[in-house]
Amino acid sequence: MKEGRLLYANYIGHQTVETITACLDDMAQEFDKVDHPVFVLINWTEVTEMDTGALFKVQGHRAYSHPMAARGVLVGFDKQAGFENQVTAQQTRGESNTIYFKTMDEANNYLKGYLKD
């Protein structure tokens, strides 16, 4: 994709509050490095399990409300993870900036229109 326009995060395996927090910390550090908002593409397709409520427990993390996070494009979230993430994002940011897709192909097709130049 486009450097300086898109941040890619790939979650793999069993997700806990600790693993999710570590990734969010890394994302926030990357947001700190840019001077304009970027898209965030999150690949959740390789997640095998998530602790119940893990995404609720990261509510308030600065990656969710960082001013350089333009839109979250999330792939592969099941209904529970999507619900937890949506509530957490809404409560932390005060508005939703996420869109969900089932496959990476769908997400890439969506992003092409924004990242084509």
C-alpha cells in the first residue's frame, strides 16, 4: 500500500488484554510519527481465540482516539469481537471511525479508492 498513508496491523493467535494492548501501544507509537491522519488496516483473520471482554478492557487506549487515526478498516472480526471493538471505539473516541469487512480482498478494494495516488 502507500507509505505514510496506511498503518497495517496483523493479529495472530489467541488474543488477550495484554496482546491487544501491546499492539495498540505499537500503533499509537506509529501514529506519533506522522503529521497527517492515516488509515489503519487491521487483519484479524488469523485470530484463533479472544478472551471474553478483552477488547472492552482496552477502552480508553490512546490508539483509539489518536488524531492521526483517520479510519479503521477491520477485517475478519466475528460478531462478538466486532461488537466489543465498536463499543470500545465509540466510548473512547466519541464517534465511530471503523468499517468492517469479512476478507482482505474486500478491504483492499475499499482502500484502493482512497490510496490510489
